[in-house]
Amino acid sequence: MSGGGPIDFYFEFSSPYGYIASRLVDEFGERVGRQITWRPMLLGPVWKITGQAPLVEIPMKGDYSRRDFARSARLHQVPYRHPGKFPIGTVAALRTFYWVGDRDPAQARTFAKAAYTAYFADGRDISAAPTVVEIARECGVDGAALATALEDPALKERAKREVETAIAAGVFGSPYFVVDQEPFWGVDRMPMMEQWIRTGGW
Amino acid sequence: MSGGGPIDFYFEFSSPYGYIASRLVDEFGERVGRQITWRPMLLGPVWKITGQAPLVEIPMKGDYSRRDFARSARLHQVPYRHPGKFPIGTVAALRTFYWVGDRDPAQARTFAKAAYTAYFADGRDISAAPTVVEIARECGVDGAALATALEDPALKERAKREVETAIAAGVFGSPYFVVDQEPFWGVDRMPMMEQWIRTGGW
């Protein structure tokens, strides 16, 4: 079981279930003896392919989802205040993650957790690039260099490729995990994934 | 915990996850000390409201779903052969369930399980009314009386009201459970529902 390949952890910064997963995934990785590769992506381009829409905009499902975001957060003891502006565009956070990660992967994970907490617990609007830079700075990132990088077409291209790679891997939701070529969609499938890893699948 | 109100178990006869739930729900009810009220409904009218489509027809999600139907069935040790014709219209099975249930609720549950098994394990096309009548007959139902009833506008109206009631209750998927006014969507949320019942919620 341990010593196996890493778990790809795909997530969108505007996803409540991705946020909850971000709070669980480190301990999960330790428990099953796997590294976690954090891979933020965007759901907007996915929805163009699938014809889907944000959960909260879907009749009936929207009401259930709003209730379930909060209920799931309480279950996992994760602080949660449903953001006033939701969902949001998260391309600034996405680009920041990959720019930081190319320099310091551990710092990028720290930033991802901080950005999620800022949005889903502290009510900060992470769709705004200056807010993202501020959060990154709070994580020890060079804010001036980041602000410059965020204007660089090369970084935009870099982040876009990551989204394309996720889509090519079949990622259509958040969180979405792939381990040993097996996909698991949703924070509520983490127990199934754990069983899969422990047993070698069925 | 025990002695609480019943669990409403909503399902659509063409739903693989509803089928899996139908195999788990009796033992579930015993474990948590609750009665189960079986409430078949139709997803077609729901999709008209939500703008959704059958899972397998959604790009990306379709591939995942086909894989997950079989994987979830194996996990729960439920026989599963993905039907050649899928999804199907299940109004004949729906009407049969309520007609039988008005006379003998236990027999209606037996019929529901038999219809699900016929479709998802034995490859029988339960969209055809004669096949449904045959399955009901195998469960001890008076086939001639049922065949006549299936042509009766009163039964059509009866079944339609059940679907409307489900939609009014917020049911947008299958399986969908409501216990103590709390909704749980999906066979993969049965553990959460169990925890909810045992703890009184959180």
C-alpha cells in the first residue's frame, strides 16, 4: 500500500467541496502512505464542455447544495461561511499557485490553503488579483515579483496548460482525485478512495 | 435514535445508484431502527425543471459514471450488468409499484427489488409494460388485473401525483432520502445519513 504513486488532487478555488478536501487531504495522504500532488484547475472551461453550470444555479440542486456545503463543513469540522459572492473566477489564484509552485511546491500548498480559508472562512474575495497577491505575501511570497508575474503571458500560458491537462485527464468536478489511474470525484468519495488504496482495488 | 420517523427512500427504476440502494436499504433501516418508505419517482420530469440530462449523456461525466456504476456495485457486492438500453422510461414499473402497494405494501417492495434486478442484473427491458406485468406476476401479483389497471387513467393520475409530491419535496436525483426533514442524495451519502440519525444531526 505505502510506497505507491502519488495522488493527484484536482480542485477549483471556488469549490466548497474542494476547500473541505484541502483541509483533509494532508492527513489522508499520511494515513495511506501516499504523496499528494495539488493541481488547481478551473471549472469554467469544463462546464463549456459538459454543458453543466455552477451547482447553486441549478434549480432544486442549488438549494440542496447550499445546505450540503455547510453541513459537510460541519461534519468535517471545517470553518465555513458561504461567500456573499459565489461562485467567482479564480484565475488569479490558479496562476499564483503555479508560479509559486515552480519555485517552492510546499509554499504553493501553503498558499492554496490560505486562499481557500480567505474565501470560505474569512469572506475575502479571492477573484481580485490584489487580494490574491496579499494572501500570497502573508505566506511569505515576494508580492512585487508575483504581481509582475501575473501580467506575464508565459504564466498565463503555463496555468492554461494545467487546466487543459486536467481536462484531458477527465477532471469534470472538484475535488477530483486520481490514484493508480483510478478516478474519484467528490470529497464524499474519499472513504471509497481510501478503501481502494488499502485493498488494491476491486 | 430508534422509534424515530420513517426514512423516505425516493428512487427511479432506471437509476443504477437507486438499484444499489435498493439492495442496501432494508439492512440500513434495521441498523438504525427506522422504517423505510419506498417511493419510486421519475427523473424525466425533474430534468425538465433542472435542465439536467442522464449522467451517461453528459460529456466527461458519462465516462466516469459508467465506470462508477460497476465499481460501486462491486463495492457493495451487488450483481450488475450495465443494460444495453439505458436509460429507459420506467412509467410502467412506477405505476405497477403504486397499484400493488395500495393493496400490499410488502409485495410492492418485493416487486421493486425484482424489477431492479430484472433490469440491472438479468438484462430484461422493464420499459415494456408486458415485461413489467410478467415480473409482477413472478412476485405473486394478479397479472390480468394489473394489465387492466395499467390502462386505467386513475392509476396514471395516482402515479403522476407521487412524482409531483417527490418533486415538491425537492427530490432531484436517485436515490434521494429524507429522514427527520433532512435530505441525503446518493447511495454514497448513506454513511452520512447513518451518522446523522445516530447523532441526531450536527
